[in-house]
Amino acid sequence: MVGGTKILDRTKAAELHKLHQGKTIVFTNGCFDLLHAGHVRYLAAAKQLGDILVVGLNGDASVRALKGDGRPLNSQEDRAEVMAGLEAVDYVVIFSEMRVDNLLRQVRPDVYVKGGDYTPKTLDPGEAAALEEIGAKIEILPLVPGRSTSKLVEAIQRR
């Protein structure tokens, strides 16, 4: 497996803050089902906000609940391996919940990054509470126009 040492379980993820003391830990999360240029640019921009980039990856069941039947197209193991293979990504942690608030409390990042389809006001209340609890700041990065996994899936289905 490519990137095996970059894919962590939650116990190891909880140790990152201690392991990388004095460094800025940046955290983002998503399904990352069909990786596209928008994802790669987003992750590279997120990495620029600190020293260590941790990606929380939605597990298969939560992707299905969020995106519907037929998703994910790639298993959580394959998606984690692809994420771990990206230069900008330092660590990947798979989480099974619908929301990432518990994982945020475990990883304790300094910066939480979301895409431009969110605002601080539309952030999940549980996630917002976790961020306040751990003292992390939120950064919203603009979406890359014309790049969307859901649109890719729709285009494939039309062909």
C-alpha cells in the first residue's frame, strides 16, 4: 500500500499534537470520492496555512448517507491511499460518523479548513462547538470553479 505510514487510526491521530509540538496542525475533511484538480488545489492551499495537514476522510457508510446510494465509487481504503499519496497531505484518518466534531476533539488542530460552500455561520453546530472548545480557528478556502465530484458522476451517468 502506498502511503501506509500516513494513514492513521484515531488513537495515533490523537497523538499528533504531542508528536508535532510547536508546529501548526491544519485539519480538513471530506469524502474525496473521485479526486479531481479542485481537490488537489484545495489541499495544497490548506497545507499552506500550517506545517502539518491532516485529512479526515469520511468512511463508506457516512459517504453513502451524505451522497446517496451508489456512493462512494471508491472504498474508504482506496480513497485513503490516494489521499496519502498526495504531496500536500501529511496524514489521513478515516472517520465513520456523519460529522467530524469528535475527531476534531481528538486531533486538536490549530486551523480547521473548509471549502467555499461553507461559511462560519453554516458550519455544523457540533463542529463549531468543538472548534471553540479546542481553540482552533476556521479558514474558508474558495472552491475551484467547475470542479465537482457530483458533477463528474452526473456526466458519467449521462454518457
